[in-house]
Amino acid sequence: MRNIFIAIISILLLGACSKEKGATLHPVDINVVLRLSGDQEGIAIPYKGATVSMINQTSSTKYSASITTDTNNVVFHQVVPGNYQISVELQLSAADYEKATGQKVSGSVIFTGTATANAVELTNSITVDVHTGGGTEAWVIKQIYYAGSNVKDGASFRDQFIEIYNNSDQLMYADSLYFAQVAGVNAALSGLDISKGWYIPATGQYDWSLSAGNNVADANTAYIYSGCIFRIPGNGKTYPVGPGKSIIIASTAINHKVPFIDITGKEVPVRNPDLTVDLSKAEFDVYMGDFPGKSPLSSDLKTSVPHMVVIANVNRDLILDNLGRDGYMLFKTTANIKDEWQQFKMPGASVTEDKTYFRMPKAAMEIYDGVEIQPTTMASRTPKRLPVDLDAGFSYVPNGSYSSQAILRKTQKTVNGRVVLQDTNNSILDFVVIKADPSKEAFTSK
């Protein structure tokens, strides 16, 4: 009898515990409120038609809704509580934009915004600041193939490339266009030890003011840091790129679908050519064999295509982080980077660390585009490294490293046969996922 009594009490206690745990998992309501930010703050625009999307960062559950009335908010009812990534997109007609702002524009204007929220109360209200994007002019990054292909059957990370697109209606010259990989924290934000002292507590990103000798004001806001900076060669009019045309920058400009002989004389096989790409027609590649103090990778062949001018490279080739911990930037500058911009170690670096990163003044650069990528899984996501004025969001490939997947910028419209790519300065909204395609003919339908 005593054993039966104990068993009954145990069952009751377990039930009570279950109810107590379940009480914290109640569905919640999330009210998402939109407002204009920046120099357009206070202007009354119609938010009707705005699309609001939310992703639960634990379960990856997605919710989406549109504002269908003359309000600036939308309410998500009875959703799973937790941390959410929220993104907003609103396309305003030229007439509505002119009516609201008094400014004439030639086409529709896109507003975007992002926010994160911890929604655990029964009712939650989140405000998302929205702003106009970067427009459609000049250079944009069209395609990024950072994932690489299968290590055993493909080409590993040897076949990585970036596609750069002339998004204007004018002939432009790629000469002296810079491509940089933005430095930042590679550790997952979820497991970051802020107590170490060299991170910004609010973001988890490096506090560059703590780098030895980096004593400038606004070290974290007025500058961007990079240890991988490459420049397209030329005399100013060597490499013309027509409106709606692309150039490819490859890690190594060879046909990765066929075997090759590496710099040690060893033949490197390719078991499944369908997994990788032919980069033999790339306009440029990166060659580290001539760079002082660097021993190139065995796959870093000296091809016949023009090589990028290497300003700095903490790696042994053009290596895009195939885990997705990276940020990319296109810019031009009149500065002599090596002579005029200083280099610093990362905050918290050991005294024996030899890698340094250029401190790049934002005011001294004409920045055309910035794209941030992140790891595939929520738990592996790192602190944001690009400022929100360059990229308010990020993109990623769902199948992860060595998947042969790339991200491709969406088509916004077609004008007289010329494709205009979408650039809202929010990569959550601007990119889709494709199988890597260096043909320059890859476009989304509009």
C-alpha cells in the first residue's frame, strides 16, 4: 500500500511539473509597427501593401502577413513565443512617393527594415524602422558562390567566385574597383563570452577601439576593417562593362569540372563534374604566388587571365568563408591604401598574432554595395559585421558548406531589355538561392 501511495504522489507531482512547464509555452500576439527612419523620419507614407515576415530563430517557423488597411502595423496572433528575426518590404509607386515627400522619382521606391525581438509576453509590440534602399545605380554584387562543392567529389573551395554587375544604364569601367571581405567575430553569438572584454556588449561584435594603438574616435562606427582587399587592375579604361553586364572574379580561373595539375605537380581529380563549375572564362582571379611572405595553396595556379591586385590578404588565396561567416564590399577610393590607411590586430589578439587588418575610413570610400552572409543554422549565426546602412540583413545558402549553392540577386525590373537588379540594402529581401552559375545569364523572373 505504501508503494502504491508513493507512485500516486509521484504521478501527481509529474503532472504538476508538466503543467508548470507548459504554462511558459503559451501562444503570444506580436504587433509589428512600422515607422520611417533617417532623414525621412516624420514623413507620412502609406504603409498599405507592406509585407512583414517573421522567422522564429529557434524553430525556423516562418510567418508572413501584409498590411491591408490604412495603418502602419500588422498583428500576428497566437504564434510560438521566442526570438524572432523580422523583415519588412514596402514598394511605393512613384506617384505615392511624390505625394508623400514632394520628390519626383522615375520609378517605384522600395522601403525595407529589419529588427529582432524576444516575444515571450502574451502581447508584444515591436517597432521596425524602415528606410529606402540603395537604389539601382552603379555596381552591385550579383552572385556569391561561397559554399564550394563536395570535398571528395567536387572541387571543395577551389571553385568559389563573385559576380559583379553593372546595374546602371551607362557604360562603366571596372578599373580600380575594390572588393573587400569585412573582418568580424566568427564565433556564434549564442555562445559568445562577452566578459572577455573586447566585444561590444550590445552587438557582440569586436570593439575595435580596444585594438592596440587604435586610438581614433568612433573606431567602431566611422571605419570598416578588412584583412582581404583586392583591386581590379587597369589604367582607367581598360575593362569596360556595359549596362546590364557582369564580370567574374574567381579564386582560380580554370575549368574545375576537369582534372588539373597543381603547383606541386600532382594531378587533382574531379569525380563528379556536375557538382562544380567552369571558371575558365572568368575576367579575373586571385594569384598569391607573387605576394611577399605568402606561400600559395597548391591549387593556386598562375592562369592566363588578369590577376587582381592584392592589397592585403590574411589568407593564402581568395577564400570565401564557406561556413557563411563573411561580409563583402565593393568600393572605390582615391587613397593609396597601403601608405595612407593603418593596420591593426584584432581586439584580444595575442602578442604573437601576425594577422593585421586595415582601418578603412567610410568617408574616404565610395561604397557601391555591401552584402553580409551568415551560417545556415540559427545556433551558428555570428554577430552582425556590416553596418545596417550597407546591409540591414543577411543571406545564406540553406544546404550549407560544399553544397554547390550560391546566392543570386533578384531582378527588380527590365527596361528596354536590360535587367535591373533589386538593391534594397537588405540581403534578406534581395537574394534567392540557386545552383552556382558563372554563365552570367542567371536571373530571377520578375
